[in-house]
Amino acid sequence: MVKKNFFPCFPLILWNSLLRWCGSQIYVPAHPLVKHWVAVLRNESTPPPVFKSAMAELGRILIYEASRDWLVTMTGQVQTPCGVADVEFVDPREPIKVVPILRAGLVLVEHVASVLPATQTYHLGFVRDEETLQPTLYLNKLPEKLPEHARVLVADPMLATGGTMIAAIEELIKRGIDHRLMRVVAAVAAPPALKKLSEKFPGLKVYAGIIDPELNDKGYIVPGLGDAGDRSFAT
């Protein structure tokens, strides 16, 4: 994994700026499969079923990387065919709270159960006003209270302006979650979102497939990959 200093889409002038914004928060896994799935997602000719599969595969890798040095573990012993071994397990009493932001966040965490041994999933739905670019919450399946020590994985394929992710994190903080115990996964991120997240939630860690340089006047990431929800669900 490369931390902070691997932004393939950025001209050099933006690298140093982003490092000042984000400190040690932003991680882009330097893995050929990450590059491969991002390439598939970017291609406008990729059909919806393949796009959806590529998003899920990228999500699997990002979740794996995000869980490094984050999961609560327990030690014990097991009997092998040849003797007794000291072992370490992920503690099943501490399930990761998975929060996909609808719609496309569902696809990004499609394979979460194949990576994390114990999870609980809660859904958040936001719609973004196309003129103001501000998010409105339309679905909230979070419980009223969550354990303070809970680890939460929040998934949204596109971190563009950052408004939706900020609103989601604020909903979790209201329920007792420490943002420093959260992990955010995204297929593509852009500087406006990363800057806002860094300033508002110091210590929050974001894992992205790639970081693109800018937004267009409609708030879409450029070059990006289009509308992840529409392309995933062929709508």
C-alpha cells in the first residue's frame, strides 16, 4: 500500500497541496488489480453488469486494505492434525458496522462478508440537489445509539464535494461513534471532498481506488467514471 504520496491523476503541483490538506489520512493501494478495476469502471463502454462486478471487486480490495491494523482480535489455541497451535482470531463479539450510502454504496460493499468475519449492515440514503449540490437524507436505518468503541466502515463510490459523506459521518457521530475509528472507502475521490473531510474530521482514514484532480460545473468528478449508481443499476 502507498500512503499519501500515490496520486496517479494529479499534476505534481497538486500533490503537495493535497498532502497539506490530508496529512496521513488518504490511502491509495498501489496494486495492479486496483488499477485494473478502476480502468474497467472508467470505460464508458463497460456494460452495467460488468461495471457492477468491477465496483464490487474494487470494493473487496479496498475493504481488505481498510481493515489492516483496525480489527479487534483475540488469541487462543486450536488443535491441528499435528499438535496445538497458538492462534489469533478476529473477535466475533466486535462486528464491524458497515454503512453503505445508497444506491451505489451497496455495490461497493457487496463482498464485505467475504472479507470481514463479522459485520452488521445499516443503510443510509441521500439524494443530492443538482443545483445546490447539497445532500438530503431520505433513508436512515441507523440505530439510535451505537457503542462508542464500534468500528464503522462507510462506503460511497464517489467522493466529489464531500457533502454526502460529511452528512453520513455526522449521523454516526450523533449516535456515539468516534470518527477516528471509522474507515471510508470510495472508488474515486477528488480534492474538494478530501479537503473538507480532513478539516472537519482530523484522523479519519479514507481508502480510495484513485484520486482525480477536479470537479466539473455539475459537481461530477473529472475524469471520474460517471454516475456510479446509474451505471451499476442500468438506470
